[in-house]
Amino acid sequence: MAKFHDKRVLITGGGTGIGRELVHRFLSEGARVVACGRRPGPLVSLQQEHAPLGPRLMTIECDICDPQDVAAMAKRIDGAMGGLDVLVNNAGVEERGKLDDLELRAWDRVMNVNLRGTFLVTQEFLPLLRKAGRGANVLNLSSSLGSVAEEGTLAYSVSKAGLEMMTRCCALDYAREGIRFNALAPGIIDTPMQDRSKGELGYQEWRSQMEQLHPLQSIGMPKDVSAAALFLCSAEADWITGVILHVDGGISAR
Ligand SMILES: NC(=O)c1ccc[n+]([C@@H]2O[C@H](COP(=O)([O-])OP(=O)(O)OC[C@H]3O[C@@H](n4cnc5c(N)ncnc54)[C@H](OP(=O)(O)O)[C@@H]3O)[C@@H](O)[C@H]2O)c1
């Protein structure tokens, strides 16, 4: 039987990049998947791509920073599915800059989405995870920058370090209930989040510079992240909680 047969999975930021690959992988393993994001375009194209699966994929326009949006999404998912087995907090944004050139607006945007938004969604969906009972779990998308500092990444790195601590605190707080919390910390993955850097350097130059940052001398693809994600969210990882799994071509080994 498929690994996630009939499991109910929510993926925030599911319309693009890593989130979109996760939608695809969970669907192919038999899950019922909800993907959310702010822009309708990526969600509509996701629905079109998976049209033959019909009711196994639901898309919802939702800004994870807006408490009303998040509450409405939880109500809709609860009504349609009666609970949630897996929450993947994948939505995230990046702003570059050092202390002296990072605008407060950019700092706030990163903290708002990566930390406050993730907190809001997780808090709102906890009752649905409880309904699913022991084995329900949350996977947070951190970054290698959550623990390895790099120049010009202040706000993003701080937000991901915070997200890793959120993962560990929640892992302890809900361990007795059997609800697991883990995180993935990817290195550079070729997704739309990298479009600005790709545009600045040109694709080939960007790729060769990014490859050199990784001991394995290659960048990651969304499928590298989804393989690790499916393991951590599955019953095979039933005794794993509070873990930050690095999927980073060796960056964290340094
Ligand atoms: N790519 C990398 O190199 C890399 C490395 C390490 C970690 N990560 C992490 O992996 C996760 C996925 O990123 P990605 O690389 O796949 O980039 P991406 O394609 O830009 O995906 C980010 C997704 O988040 C959604 N999102 C952003 N703000 C949102 C909000 N307020 N409410 C709801 N959805 C929101 C976006 O959709 P809308 O704009 O439509 O809302 C988008 O679909 C992020 O947490 C990122 O920090 C990425």
C-alpha cells in the first residue's frame, strides 16, 4: 500500500518550488493534499497539473500571516477532512542584507512569514493534528543558514534559527501526545526563491558559484528535499522528533 494512503497533508507555499514537489510526492504516495499560498496563479496551475486526481488535491488561497485567513483555512480543512495527519510549514521568504543596509520593512517581512506565520498556522492546526492522534506530525522548512552563518543573510538566518528552536520546543511540548515535530535544513535548492540571484549572475555563473559552496560540489533539487521530507513525515520515522535534518550537500559537516 502507498506510504501515505488516505493521510491528510497540508503544505503551505505548495504552489511553487519545494512545496510543489512535496505536493506531487505526497499525492503519488496516496495522500489527500491541501496546498496553500497567496497567489492564485501557481495554485490554479497545480490543480490543472493534477486534474486526474480530482478530490485528492485541494488548493486554498491563504496568507499565513493573516490570522483570519489561517482560521478560515483550518475550518475548511476540518470540514472537508475531519483532521490533519501531516502539516508541512514550507512557506518562507528571503531578504538579503547586513545590519547597516537591511531595512526594518525587510526584517519584519522575513520574521512575519518565516516565524510568525509558521507559529500561527501550527497553533491553529494543533487541534486538527490532535484529532489525528499519535503519529500526527509537523515538518518545518528551515535552511542550512539556520545554523551556519553566511555574509549578508542576517534576517533570513535569524528567522531560520528561530524556526529550528520552535521545532525543538514544540517537539518536547507535544511528545507525550505523540505529535512529532521535525525540520529540514536544505542547502541551496534550485527554486524560484533563487531567481533574483540567478538574474543577477546569469544561470551558469550562479550555478557554478553555488555548487562550490557545497562539499559535494552540486546544488540541490526539490526532489532531494522531498525524499527526506517523506521519510520524516512517515510512520518509518515514528520515533524521531525534535530533529533538524540537514539536506545540504555537506555544508553542515564543516
Ligand atoms: N531554495 C532554497 O535554496 C532554499 C534553501 C533552504 C531552505 N529553503 C526554504 O524552503 C521553503 C520553500 O522555498 P522554495 O525554495 O521552494 O521557494 P519558493 O518557490 O519561493 O516558495 C515559497 C512559497 O511560499 C509561499 N509564501 C510566501 N509567503 C507566504 C505567505 N505569507 N502565505 C502563504 N504562502 C506564502 C509562496 O507562495 P505565494 O507567494 O503565492 O504566497 C511560495 O509558494 C522556504 O521556507 C525556504 O526558506 C529554500
